[in-house]
Amino acid sequence: MRVLLVNMPWAPIDLPSLALGILKRSVDERVPNGTADVLHANIEYVDWITSNTEFTLEDYSYYSLGSYFLGCGDWVFSSALYDDPGWRVQEFTDAMRTRVRGPRMEMTKALHTTAPDFVRHIAERIVEIAPDVVGFTSTFQQNTAALAAAKYVKRLAPHIATAMGGANCDGKQGEAVHRNFPFVDYVLRGEGEVSFPALLNALDAGEPLSQVPGLCWRDADGASVVNSMNTRPLPPAAILPPDYSGYFERLAASHARHWVEPKLVVEGARGCWWGEKHHCTFCGLNGSFMEFRSKSPDVFYDEIMELAREHRILDMYVVDNILDMGYVNTVLPRIIDSGYDLRMHIEIKSNMRQGQLQTLADAGLIFVQPGIESLNSRVLTLMDKGVTGGQNVRMLRDAATVGLSVAWNYLHGFPGEDREDYDDVVDQLAALEHLNPPVGPSSRIAIERFSPYFNKPELGFSELRPAEPYRLTYDLPEDEMLDLAYVFDVPPRGIGEDVVARLDEAIGHWRRNYAGSRLTHCDLEDRIVLVSRRRAFDWTHLELTDPLELALFRLLDQPHTVKAAVRKLGKDHTLDEDGLRGLLARWRALGVVFEDGGQFVQIAPPARNEEFLRIDFMRHTAAREAALAVPTA
């Protein structure tokens, strides 16, 4: 049985598909009569479109991730899905004219017009290869491109079985895909390394499909049949390493080779150990399976080293939703000792301590996404994040200390938040301009499927409607789009736009001034010297020599309330709460400390080649911003 796995636009071009790499290995190892190949149609698209029009990496990144909440990437290929180059052009133009402007709007409409030509081209390529089964992965803005390709393949070669899977096919979404698009023979929901080989083996042997977990298939009358999903996720020992054969060679032969430095994608864990205990209210990640499971340290380390040796690539993207904290003492020290100069991106929890962050930096995990989201403790409590604003600021300071680049978004729009939760933070953002800023303006939260806000209307969002881009893209009844959608429109909650404007103005100053700002300290035992270069403060040099001030500054390496500080310092110093408040108020006015929820934390990293670390950060900022920002135009 010959299987072709297809990675359609708008999958990132600098990363091989982890999902298809795992499925390729699962077919080759677990289907006795099966072989699998991968068609990198996302790279094919780059070569196809650049031969016809002016198109850049910035353009591709916009449709791949940057416009996710606007749905531009999926709308581009809706013309192919519905065989109409003019599909809903006027509706899209009217709805998006304030969010997609000028040249970007014109390019979006031009790509929409030509999308059927590309899908026809890729379908012909697939049919020429003559697979028995063609499988499409669908994540983020791949859905319409994958559906359209399946439709065209079925039209050209009805005997080729078509299958879809991926994050856009989880749970109810997969059922809706199968019900509404009859040219998709099979939809696989959940973890595919078990269900996909089971489907192929059943097809090869002519056996019933009713036992394939999570499968959507059609009976003799053409009705959609939905098998039950597994009730337990895969154990970590059953998670296969990916096979990336062919990706790097295909990229090297592409126009895209001039755009990107390819990276490896590695996976140590699935699920979220924090989410098992406290599911962040806005987070829809992990879909059907939140349960955290991680590979053994030996297995994960060996996978990293083997991939690096095989492909001679040292840049890696770790897809884990959260770092297994056990790896800090197991996998990471071995990477440090390996002699491999890795550069890795990983998601972590923002309350990690400086020593742990230093281990990350030494191991090459220098790009971190700690899920900061806010610098106000009350809003963070509404999110169920389990951290405080002071801890998040400490994370930014400690990351600067050890040379980590932090990618984070500032979110708002939570039921129960109010103006006061933002005003005091905004007043202090100028003091933080020497630390990593958010990747873009603040974002009002989107309601995502699988999140507590989606599953529990009592939390504040009871009026769910499929987000507007779905209504501009698909020709489906409202109830079907409710099942197909991952993002939903709701009446806004939380702060008003006047507060948002003030927050975004301060974030804008932060982003513009970060490169030239500085605040550091040097602890010389008998005195602490602070050096500042920040636009909002006119002092450049400050010395702390009073024993109480020295002790307090050192204590505020971690966030403390006034009462706790008095209790800890009172053994050695004569002071009262009023006196300490006065000192902290002066330090806050000087931009030496950050205050939130009655806690204070000092914000000056030690003077350790900050300028050189800053240069390294700036070299890599553009790529991360393209991946994380949600632009409005």
C-alpha cells in the first residue's frame, strides 16, 4: 500500500511537519505492506507563487500565522474549495476593510483568485504519484487548502482514498469535516500514530473499520459513521520519533532556501502538567487530551542527538506545551555536556527560578515562551495562571540576566477585570523598557474550543458564535460551523477600548525604546551601583550604601510585600512599615522596583554584558514576532 502524506500551505516552511514525520514512521514501521512519502506542498506553493508574482517571506508568514485570527490564509483557498475564483470577495472586502488594508488586501484577493490553479497543480502531482491513500494534515490555516486538494484529487482519481487529520480535526471539528465534505473519505481524530496505521491495515485486509479509534468513515449508504475516540492518551513510550526524510533536500532545492534557516522539530512531551491541575481559562491547547506525559530523559536526549547528527541542524523547535521540569536535571545537563551548540525554542512556566533559567540558557534553550500574558496579579488569577504579576516581571529580569529571549503577548478582555487592573501597570511600563517587550500590541482574548471559557458558560461567555472568518470562508449552516470552528466570536468582556488604547500606547513605547534602554546593577558588597538609560528617567547613576537599602534591594530579588519585608529585615534593622513604604515609593518613582498587588520586586539585572545579549535578541526578534503577533492590518 502506497501512502502519500501532504503538507499544504500555510504550514511553516522553515519547519518540517512533526505530525507527518511521525505518521511516515508509523506507516513504515507498523503497516506491513505500507510505505509512506511526504509531499511538501507548502514549499511547492512558494516556488509556484514566486514564479508568478512578487511574494516574500513576510507575506508567507502573514498568511501562515500572523493573520490567524483574521482567517486570511483559509479564505485565500476557499476559492478552490468552492470552485469559484470570486468566492465571497465582496463580503470579505467589506468585513475586513479596517483590518486588512491597502496592499495586503489587494494581495489577499489576488492569491484568492489564483488559489484554484495551484490546487489543481498539486492535485495533478498527487495523482501522478499514484498513491492508494493520500493523507492531509490540517493545523491552523491549512484547512481550506487541505480540503480543496482532497476535492480535486477525488475529482481526478476517485479510486484514491482521501484522509484528513490534525488539530483542525479534533473532536467535534473532525466530525463536522467528515459530515460536510464528502470527498474526504476518512477523518482521524486524536493521536494518529495508532489510528492511522490501524485504518491502513484494515483497508489492506478488507476488515471492518468500526474498531479504528476516533475514525470517521462512511457506511454502505454514504452516511457518516463516528467511532469512539480513545479514552486514554498514548503513553510516552508509544510516541514515535519523526522521520524527516526528504524535507531538507526539498527546501534546499526551493526558492524558499533564500528565506529561512531550517530548524528541526522535536517533541519531549504532550499535554500540560499545569493544565491538569488548573486549566488556564482562555487556553484551548491540547484538545481532547490534557494529561501530561513525557518521554524518558534517555529517549528524548537520544532523539535530539540523532536528529542533529542525521540532518546536521542545530536549530530546534520544541513543540511541548510546557517543559517537563524533570528535564532540567536530566536531559539539559547532558545536552550541556554533549558539545553540541544547540539553539532551541521551548515553552515554559513563568515562575521558573534564575538557576533553572541559567540551565536552559547553557543547554541552548535560549528562546522561551513563558506564557506571561499579564503583569497584574488579579487578572492572572482570573486566567488561573498560578503566578503573580511580580513573578512575571521577575521572569523578564532573570531572563535578561542569563541571556534568554522571551516571547510573550499581553492579553486582555477577561470577565471580571476592570480599569484599575491596568492603570497601575501602564503607569510602570516605562520602567521596564530595558526588558523584553511583548511581541506586539495587546490582544483581546479569543474564545477557543476546548478552553474553560468555551466549556463553561458560567465563566462569562455564554453567547458563542463561529468567528467571522468562518462565516466568510465556508458555505455551511450555522450549527455545522459551530462544530467546525475552533475560534468563536463573543460580546467583548473586561476593559473598554479607551483602556486598551492606553495600554497599547505604553507597549508601543516599550517596543520602540527597548533596543536603546538599559538598567543594570552591580553588587559590590558594601554598595550597590545602578546604571540607567531609559527615556522616562533622568538619572543615570545611583548608589545604594545604607545597610537597610542594601538588604532590601537584595531581598527584593524575589517579590515581597511590605509586611513580609519588615518581618524578614526587622531582625537586623530598625524599621517600620510606614518607613519601608516611603523608601519603596521613592524606588518606584526612580524605576528601580515594580509594584503589583502589594508586592515589590527589583527590576535591574546584574551587569553581565547586557548589550551583547541584547544584540543577539534583536537578531532573532523578527522571526518570533511573525510567529506570535496578531496584526490588525
